[in-house]
Amino acid sequence: MPGTGAYRFGPGTRVLASDPRLSGTAELLAGELQAVTGVSIPWLGDHWAGPGDVVLGMDGGSGEGYRLDIGPVTEIRGTGAAGAFHGTRTLLQLLRQDWVIPAGRAEDRPAYPERGLMLDVGRKYLTMAFLRRQIRELGYLKLNHLHLHLSDDLGFRLESGTHPEITSAAHYSRAEIKELVGYAARYHVRVLPEIDFPAHMGAILAAHPELKLVSRRGRVRDGLIDLSNPAAYALMGDLLGEFLPLFPGEYWHIGADEYVRDFRAYPRLSGPRAFARFVDWAGGVVRAAGKTARMWNDGIRAPGVVSPEVVVEHWSAGGRTPWCGPACRPADLVAAGHRVQNAAFTPTYYVTGGVSAPFNVPPAVMYAGWRP
């Protein structure tokens, strides 16, 4: 809604936040304004506002929406602390274009409660500096979710005290993880950890070859754990028990993708129910820790196979390609009581090489054409 006059940023600008819950956002904004403009900007608590100042406030406790009032003074009022933070992102984006902003009011709120990015650090170790840079970018784009795929056949990236033999040379220490989670919280980004079971376990099973799944014909599956072996559950339970407390968020991702397709080739598993028993077990361990389990969808071949308390991230139809196969459709999962996250292979899956790279969708096409 347009107004009369304009806001003018300049050397006298200050960031004001009387609510102590917004002091971190005020301090962050002041530093970012200096980085963007080269002007040193102070931030203050309860103080009178004058022309050129930016005032932060909030109405509620947890919402992500905000109101931006542009005038001689700019006021950003969030429905919660996250909303006020998102409003500061809009102000930064406007000031990158011009230090003078036409007066008016804008109201903004997200269409979806979860918006984010997954990084596969299991296949390729990414430095802490890279992860922090991605968190800043997520915050700048008003995204709120960073999913870290922390283990795969090529690496186990967490420093394990219960099983140090599985930790890859390139990994994150417990101190680094705590620092990263805290850093993300400053940008209102939640970190979702994933240790992938019972497939993609090559880095773990290299140190435990006795737990590898073996087919009827004697084929050893280096990345699949034998769910008929009680020792498999002991190992996975050790890792869940060790790392669940390290991440304070409400979710834990159990993986559960790309396990066995033809259970007849693995008679010791006693059929598809072995996979469902694993999901129920892992979901129970996660719930006992006060969190909600999430999983990939492709192993769910029929509604009602696994507990509806598990959130399902739908990326694939479950066959040899992501587009065809026997996995449940999103509508089937919703009807069975699951919450479903849209993680569709097309257009959100992006790789820098390998057989899937030709299917990368150009970002501009995804942005213009995808309707989540």
C-alpha cells in the first residue's frame, strides 16, 4: 500500500529494538547494514526514534509474518521473532537497490511453513565455512530449514564416541555441530539431521562387514545392513542414542530410502515386513527422545505399512527411475495420516556430476514453473 514521502537511510541511521527477544536480530541487522552500505550503524534498546531509524517490534510469539511500514522511520513488526527477522531481510534487499525507499506499507507471510535446502555432506564433505554461508543465504531468502544428510556410502561425517571406527577422516566434531546449530538459530534456520539407515551405509559397514546383507545367491551388498541380525539394531541404536541429543530440533531423519526392492532375493529378511519393522523401531526410538521421525518415501509400497506419526518426504515413485515405480502417491500417504513434504526429484534434485546431472532443472525454470 503506497504512502506519502520516503525513508532515507544514512550515517545517522540506528536500529532500535525495545523487546529483548529481538536484540540478536537488531545486532545482526546493524552489522549487515554496515556490510551492505559501508556506514557504521549502532543498535540500541528502548529509545526514541528519529528520521532514518529502523524500529523492530513484534506482536506475537512464533509467527513468521511481518508488517513493514516505510516512512521517515521504518518499522518492522513481526508476528513473532522469526517474522521480524524476515522483515529485516526485505529491508536489506530494498537498501541494496537504493538508500531511499518510497513510503508505504507491506505485509508478508509464508505460503508454506517449511522452506529449505538439503545438503548431502555424506557423499561430499562440505566445510563449516560453506555451511555457514548457506545458512546466511537461506536466511536472506526467508527459508527456514537446513537438512543435512550426514552419512552415506562415501562417508560418515559425525565424530562418534560409541563407534569411532566408522567416523570418516573428514567429519564434524560435536563442538562444530553445536556451533552450527546455534549459528543457524540466529538466522531462524532449523537444522534437520539425517543418518541414513538401513541403506546407504557403506561407510559404516566398511568397519562392520559382518552386518552386510547377503543375497540368496551370495551377493554381498556393501551399503545395506542385514535387518535380520540383532547386532544390526544394536549398532543403529548406539548411533541414534549418541546423536539424537546433539541436535535440539523437533525432527530426526531416519533415511529409509533405496533398501531392498525384491525381498525374494533375501530370504533371511522374511519379506517386506522387515523394512516396516525397522521404520517402526526407528520411529519409536526417535519419539522416545521427544522428536518426530522423518523418512524418504520410496520404500512405502502400500498405505498403512508404517506408522502415520512418521513424516514422509516424497521424492520418488520408488522404481529404478524417480518417475515410475510402486511407491505410494502423496495423496495415498496423506490419506493414511502422514504429513508429507514435497521433495520432488523434478525439479528440486540437483547434482554436480554423475548419471543424474542431465536431469538438473535450471533454477530459472524451477522458479518460474514449479507449483509445490
